[in-house]
Amino acid sequence: MKITESELAAARHYLQQQLETHSWWPKEQPGEALHEFTLMNADAISLTIWCEKWLDSGQQSLLAKALKH
């Protein structure tokens, strides 16, 4: 999935909400994922790279759905 600059604010909001609500999210190394999220959410390219690294296909699908609404 590729996040565009026009989707950046919505993607950042969705991901921040998931990270704050679910201490286990994403499934692998959530603490490290949160730390990298704070470093990599400034632009769409970096956030796309973060998503590809940390989110599984189901989580990426949910993000894509959230961005379409």
C-alpha cells in the first residue's frame, strides 16, 4: 500500500489511534514500532515504509479501508 500526501493526515491519525488504543499493536515489537512511528510519520514516503515494515496484510487492509472513508 502506498500512502499519498493527501492521505497523510488521515493515515497518521488512524495509526496513532491504533497504537494508543492497543498496546499489542502491531503484533511484532509494538514498543519499537511506536518509537519508529514517531520518527517516520512526517511524510507519506516514510510512513509508507513504516507500514510496510510493521503492519501485516490485514492491518494494511484496514488502514486502506479507513483512508477511503
